[in-house]
Amino acid sequence: MAGLIQGYNQALILIDARCADSRDRGALESLFADIISDWYAEVGIIVVRTSVLSAGTFATRNVVYSLETELKENKDALYECGFPVCSRLDIMEAGEIPLITNIRMTTHADAHLAPGVPDGQVTYGREQLKFVRDNTCINCGMEHAGKVWLELMAFLVEKGGPEMGNQKALLKILRGEYGFDGYNPMRFIKSVDDHRMHVGEQAAKVRAAFGQDAQLSPLIAPENPEHQSIFVTEAVLNYGTGAAYRLDDHAGFYGPLEDMATLVSETLAMLPEKHPERVRRTMKQEPNAMAICSPSVVHLRKTLSSYLVATGQSDLPVGAPGSVFAISGHDAVGETYTFGPHAVVSFFYAAKHLGIKKIYMVGSEGEILRMRQKIRADKIVRLIVKEYGMEIVPVPLKEMNGNGRSSITPMDKSMLEAAYEAMGRMERNRNEKSPLVRLPAKRFAETKIVQAV
């Protein structure tokens, strides 16, 4: 273990909080995330990656709990592995290495820079970003969450019986079990209006929650700003172009997600407009499956795809963007409380509007058991699953053993060439704030793309 730890000068916990949209994160992102993590390790930074997927990237109490838990558990894991990390930069001693945490709150929209705004900045002002509202399939579906909630309310009145069959009874359930503090059940769900403001509001909620935590407050808001070790950044991601536009005030922070967005957007820009990879990212989502996922699973689609191939179900493609509608994080395995408001709407949307019939539960046997219990404990979700005949399919991670094959479609020649060219361009045009400025130039050329088999 000592040999593994030697040579590292920083540890980075990267918590990627993003939307559960089925088009989110395909094979291209997974590939570059792994490559960039290896590159960061070579310049002395160990990167611990994890994700929290939720409908619309709302910072509900459940999501904030998942973020806090991910941070603390991954910090403990670094300690247990023998890394002498220190998140209190003001008290760090010789022999210790700084522990930095980046929580990225990401929404998605058909977003572009306004005319005249130069590309390549680390962060942008909200007024510098424009997005298309009409005739686009890229914007977050939570733009219509309020409308879907009204449909779900009608469903509950019809199917909910005495317990939820009228607004008074439903309000009692919402207030007692879902944390709703209002008096009109129609206001239980908030839609996304302006994506630029939405992601900023959610990031602000996370910062406020961390600022009230006795353990986290000194890390996110220390007296000396130079000692800050938790950075909550925010971005609007364009699925079609791969560009991620940061809108936060942390222009001094630059990490793996920024480098990954550069590689993805460069690769996509070199592909023909009608290339299948570009088409999949911009078409209306029509997923083949819904998944509830353990927070320990980094590449959900790759893991689920491997399982389906291993069990003779490779006719259900789940490797490509648009193939899996997912919910992950510690909230997904917290059986003692209900799903959050937007997750509840997601189950209904998946069943009624997307026609999904199977819910894959990906995790350890204990986590899968808690996922089942969570659905049984959530009265609204339990009713949705029952009435729409949704089948629960367990995917125990222990059966994979890291050797599963995958149904993820390999890159074709043009995409492979574009990916290599993107890495070459990054070497020639490295952002001066990226740690990769320290990576020897030959490493970019030596890196080989290993595709799933």
C-alpha cells in the first residue's frame, strides 16, 4: 500500500450530481472519465469519483443527504486505504496531503453561448448563456414536472382509494410522509423554468446546508478563503454538443469534469451531423429500462449492460445514451424514508409516458433488499409500480466479479479517430488551470483507447 500512496500530492473527491435523464453519460463520457483519472494520478492527484442521479437535479433533503454521505464515506475510505489526507487546510502538517472535494450540480438544456461571448472560459455569467426553449428534445423533462404531477394526482384520486383518493387525504400523506409544508397539494412539485437560475438555486441550497453542518462548515466557508476545500460548482450541460458551461463563482477551481467536457465536446464536433452518437444525444429519450442504483456504481450503463449480456438478455441495449432512466445515490437505498418529490414523479413518468416495464436494482444484496423495502414504504411509488405492472429485477454486483462482457456499442472508425484527435488537441491546447499542464506531452499520444468487449 505504501508504494501506491507514494507520489500523490493531493486527493480529490468528485461528486457528480446530475439529472437522471436516460441520455446522461454514455460510453464516451465513461471512457474519458477513466482516462482522465489515470492522467490525474500521473501528476500526483488521486481522484475518487462518484455520482448522485436525481430527477431534475433538485437539491432536496434526500439529495443533500446523499451528497453529505458520499463525502464522508469516501473520506473515510481514503483514510482506511492509508492516504494521509487532510481537509482542514489551515491545520495541515508535513507528510499530509490536501483533500479537495468538488460537488458539481449539473442540469441539462439546449444551451449555447450568447453571440460575442468567447469560448474557453472556466466560468460564465448567467446572462452570457442562452438556451432554446422550443422545438428541442435536450432540455430537462422537469420543465414539465408540474403538468406530470397533475396527471399523477388524477391517477391517485382514481386508484388511491380512501388513503389518497381525494385532495384532503393526499395532502395528509404529502405533509406526513414526504416533507411537504404547504397547504395546496398542487404545489408539491416545482417545475424547472430557467435552467441558468435553477442550477444556481440548487447549488446555493447545497452550500447553505453544508454551511450549517458543524463538520463541513469550516471546509466550505473558512475564515480564510485560501483554506476552502469543498467547492460546489454548477453547470448547464448540452447533451448535443457535450459542452458544459460553468456558472459559479469558483473560477479558480478546475478539475476532471472540465477536462472531460473538453474531450467530449471536441470529439462530437468532429463527427458528422448525422452520426449515430450525435443523433442519440439529441433525440427524444426512449429508454429501455429504469434503474435504481447503488452509489458505489460509477458506470451504471456499463455495469448493467455487462449483467444483461452475462444473463442472456443482450437484446436489451442499455449502453448508449438514451437507454437507461436512472436514480442513484444514498437516497436510493434509504429505506426508512420516502423518495423525493421529483423522484416520485419520475416513476410515474417512466411508467406512463416512457412505457418502462422493468426496474433494475443494481447494488449489493443488502442494498437491493433496502431498495425493495423503500418502494414498499413509499405509498405513491408502490401504487405506481403495482398499477402499471412494473417488474423489479435485482442485479447483484457480486455476480459480476469485474469480468462481465458488455453490449455497449463499440466506437466506429470515425468516432475512434475523433477521440484520438481530441486527446491530441488537448495536449496542444491545455488549459493553464488544469493539473494536466504537468502531464508529459508524450502521455497524450501513448494513451490507448480500450473498448468494452
